Amino acid sequence: MTKASKQHFPPGSRPLPIIGNLHILNLKRPYQTMLELSQKYGSIYSIQMGPKKVVVLSGYETVKAALVNYGDQYGERSQVPIFERLFEGKERGIVFSHGETSKTMRRFSLTTLRNFGMGKRLIEDRIIEECQHLVGSFESHRGKPFEVKTVMNASVANVIVSVLLGKRFDDQDTQFLRLLTLIGENVKLVGGPRIALFNMFPVLGFLLKSHKTVLRNRDELFAFIRMTFLDHQHKFDKNDPRSFIDAFLVRQQEEKDTSTAYFSDENLVALVSYLLRFAAGTETVASTLCWALLLVMRYPEVQKKVCDEITKVVGSAQPRIAHRTQMPYTDAVIQEVQRFADILPTSLPHATTTDVIFKNYYIPKGTEVTTLLTSVLRDQAQWEKSDTFNPEHFLSSTGKFIKKEVFMPFSVGRRMCAGESLAKMELFLFFTSLMQKFTFQPPPRVSHRDLDLTPDIGFNTRPMPHKLCALLQA
């Protein structure tokens, strides 16, 4: 590596002493600042988050080139202070672990989830069971306004819970609802301005407080998981594993005499926590479905076309995955909801595994790299009406569904979301099951044109709290 190339670091705004570029950063929605900076500095630039330099990759061509063509070089996870505290600085789970721990846990998780029907008819039946519970819950409000977030989270979470634990929880189970509240509160806090400051200046944690709430919630969540899997330890039959936890315990016994500690109790707790929060999209899928209902209320002509297509293809039968290829408009609406909702604007931070020369810039080993997924989903060079909800983005002139490589809400490459196939099934089945039964309208005296499409603040972009009316179709 020549001296000249080492000095050719991506450009960026001049940082101030100690605080870096904090003075120009919108801490509530940092991705908006990053988008603005990409307009000024191009698709690769740097920003200083306190004392740490971060490289930002923006736009479809650059993000794809980095994560696909340079997947190994960008394949590490950055060490983010709040996530290091969450897992006490140890190598645990999938998403925030590093090196061999990440590879081993990811391999085990994907294989085990497939064995328990992920992507198969078995998991489809479990999702449909939850769809029926959700429809029943919506019916119980008899057309009166209600808030959907809690029951939506419960229904989506129950799909992965049934795989992890081998059972589902009642939607009104207080312990289950508490679990979902803990997850939801942490997702909101981790994406908030105080945790952003904590990640830049961990030494100021005693002033910021929010990270203490996150850690308290973690302790309660982990205690629930430990209690659950300890119960499994007493009951499970190693010759007949019936859940993800059972399969982990079998593997733990098989590897107890090896020198590695991949299948430790601590890793199980972290893994189950990860699968509940991230891979299974407990929050992301539920948030996307809440966006979907908000958007079909905002655009009633879209809602009518979806309902007409469901009636034509499915009739009164239960929608199934096999119907998807016959429903191009509905499929286009779901993908446009994902694009427009932009659930994870910055994805999770990567880190370089080695010194990298990328598009004539030098990026040293260990540099934190942010892939700005919002810049891909809103790339004006790729989408005709990038800032508008427009299902035609995914339709040909003859109404056929178009699969687009630029559509990457689950990211791409080595660290892409492990639960993508499950999330796609859930989105289609939950959405079509609800649209088949109900017409969605704003509460009385609220015009559909007045519905607020501004995203809430958090680690993912949820809709602002709102109520809706679910009217049974005739």
C-alpha cells in the first residue's frame, strides 16, 4: 500500500474537535443528514461520529458493489457501544457477534429453522393460524376505531415463538405482552438521539440514562428466555426435538466435550433474543404491516384494486403463498410498502475486515461502514417517483409483476437478514388475509388525505401512533 493511497480517505465535512460532525447531525433521524451529505460528497464519503470516523455508502450501485463484490471485506460487524453493553462485550448470537461465532451461529440457525419448516408448508400453516387469530381480534372491535400495533406485534411474534418454543401465546397473555413491550421500547430507544450520543461518547453514559433503561429491559427479556429454556431442559427429548431451543440443547450436549463454547447457555439466550427481535422481524414485519394498512387507507383506490384482485384470484378461500404469482398487483403493493416505509434506513453497521481500496478510496481495516439502504430504496436514478407511494414501480405496462434487483429492504451479501424468506411469507399472508375480510378507513371525522405519513423515531421507521376502523366486507 503506497503512502499516497493511504491518504486518499473518503471526503466529508470538516469535523470539530471532540464532537466531530455532531453539530450537523440530525440525531432523531441521522439517515436524513446522511442523505443530504451524499448529495454534496457523492456515493462514498466520511462522517465523524464523535471521535470515530464512519464511512457512508450511498446509492444502489455503490451499496451493491460493496456488499456483493466486496462481501468478505465488508463482512464484519462494527463494535457499537450499546450492542457491546447489551451482550456484555462477549461473542454472542448472530447479528452483533464477530468471526467464527457469527458464522457458526448463523449456520446453525438457518439449518435448524429450515428443519422446522421455514420456507415450507409447515411454517405457512403456522402463519395462517396467526392470521385467523388476528382477523378475529380485528372483528371484535366491530368497526370502531382501535390501535393495531400491539395486536399486530403479538400475531407476528407468535409465528417465531411457536418455532422457538414449540407453542404459541394467547394474544392477551400478560407475560407475552410484557415481552413485546420490552422489545418495542428497546427498538425505539436504540434508534433515539440519546443512544446515538452514548454510542459516540460512552463515558457520558451516567448523564444520558437511556442506555440504563435498555439494559434493564434486556435483563428482564433475558430472564424470561432463561426461564423458558430451563423449563425445556427438564422436559425435552433429545431423540425428538420439537423446537429451536430443543435442537440447540441437543447440539449443546453433542459438543460439551469440545474446546469451543459456541453452544453455551449465554449464546442460546442471545440467539433467541436476536431471532425474536431481528431475524424474525417481530418489529420490522409488524411495522411494515402497520404501514400497509395506513397506506391503503391513505390511497383508497389502491385498497380497492387489492381487494378486487383477492376476490378474483382467491374468492372466499384462505389466501396461500401459492396464490402470490397470480396476484401481481397485490405483490407490487406489498413491495412498494416496504420500499416507501423504508423500515431500516441505515441497516446495521458493518466493519472492514482488511484494508480496502474501493472505487479509488482507501478504507482501513476496522473502519465502521454504514450502508444507507434508504438511498437505495429512494434512489432517484432507479425509481420513477422515488418519494411517492406508487405500486406501479413494480409493474410492467401490461400489469405484470417486475422483480427489481434495486429492491433490497433486507440488505444483501453475507450479513443480509437471516429471516428474509419468513418475512416475505408473513407480509403476503397477513396482508391478504386482512384485506380479504375488511375495508380499512380512518376514524370518523378524519379524512384519508389528513393521515400522517411521517415516520416515528426509532431504530426502525414505524408509523406514528394512529387508530383505524376495520369494517367487515359484505
